[in-house]
Amino acid sequence: MISKWFHLKPAAIQLRKNGQSLTAIEKSLGIPRSTLSGWFKDVILTTEQTTKLHNNRNKALVSARIEAVKWHNQQKANRLQLAEDLADETLSRIDTSKKETLELALAVLYLAEGSKKNVETALGSSDANTLKFFLKGIENVFEYKVTSVRCELYLRADQDPLTLKKYWASELNLPLTNFKQVSVDKRSAGKKTYPDYHGVCALRCGNVAIRRRLVYLAEKYFAIIGQQE
């Protein structure tokens, strides 16, 4: 029985000799792969045609990988956008102007990241926004004079202390004179630091009462949520 695609056989064989893959010919002519495989079984390709076929196949693989990367990147972008939209939706339902909201958020941050060892209120981070929030919190909730905060830097061996002091002073809107102590990690010698890493900045307040209040608030809040059914 003659295949209904038989009239396309010469064109298919010519495409094969031109270096086209089974997939490409299948898509181009609409002929099933099984039929094409039968037709091409006795087709003998020259060395030049075989080379061309392999080159086209490699190009197709590269193109497929590029498209796959684009697809995955777009999917990731969609997920990130969804996460941001949901965050905005949640924030729209929270009264961020209330001092109680700020204090609770500050307490949760402090219990997770703040110092609990020394008799003081202190928090360190490599993220400028986290430290800005901390300063704004103790200023607005506790009326603490943030310009009296002592600042310490923890840097890698290839980082310049003065440059980083100026960076953090500018970011946090604090006097440069507040940045006195700098500790350098000698273990990082000979290892290049990423350009967007500015070390860790620790903010120290002498007032231990702030720490106590924040820690108690966070612990009690966690306990309340943990007991809810």
C-alpha cells in the first residue's frame, strides 16, 4: 500500500541530503517520523552531507538550550513577580504607620539577629536596609538618639577600611566619627571579595533596656502564635 505522503518522498530525501534532521523534516512536511525513517534507511549521504547534518543537529541543540534557558528565566521572573505582588497585597492590609507594628517587627528582627550576650543593644548585618530599619525603629519607638550609636566594621583582607567607613556612614546617615573599630578577617587574605560586598556593620547602643523589651516582646508574640489553634 502506497503511503499518502509518498508524493512528498523526493522532497523529504532532498531535505535529508541538505542536512536536515528527522525532527525538522517532520515539522516541515508533516510526515510521521516512522515513515521518514523507512524512506531514509537506504539513503546514503556523502561525507560533506553527513558533516552538514551533524552541524545542523548541533546548532539545533544549542538553539534548544538557549530557548530552554529563556523559558526557565521567564518562569522564574513570573514567580518572583507573583511573590512581590503577594507581598504588596499583604502590606496593603497592615497599618505600617502604627508604632506598635514597627515595634513588633523590630522585636522579631532583634530576636533573630540581635546580640544577646553583652549588656547592650546591638545588631550587625551586611544589608544596609536592615540596619536602616533598626535605626529608624529605635529612634521612633524608643526616641533613641541614633547619632550616638557606636559602629564597628568587620571586613575582609582586601577591603579598605576608610572607603568602607565612608560607605556605611553615607548609607546609614551617621557621622563618620561614629565608626571607630575595624576588624579584618586575616583568613580571607589572598581571596578576592565580590565588589557588592561591603563587609558587616555592627551598630551598638549602650542602652540594654531596649534589648530586654524587644526580646520579651518577640518571645511573648511567638508564644501566643505558637499556642493558637
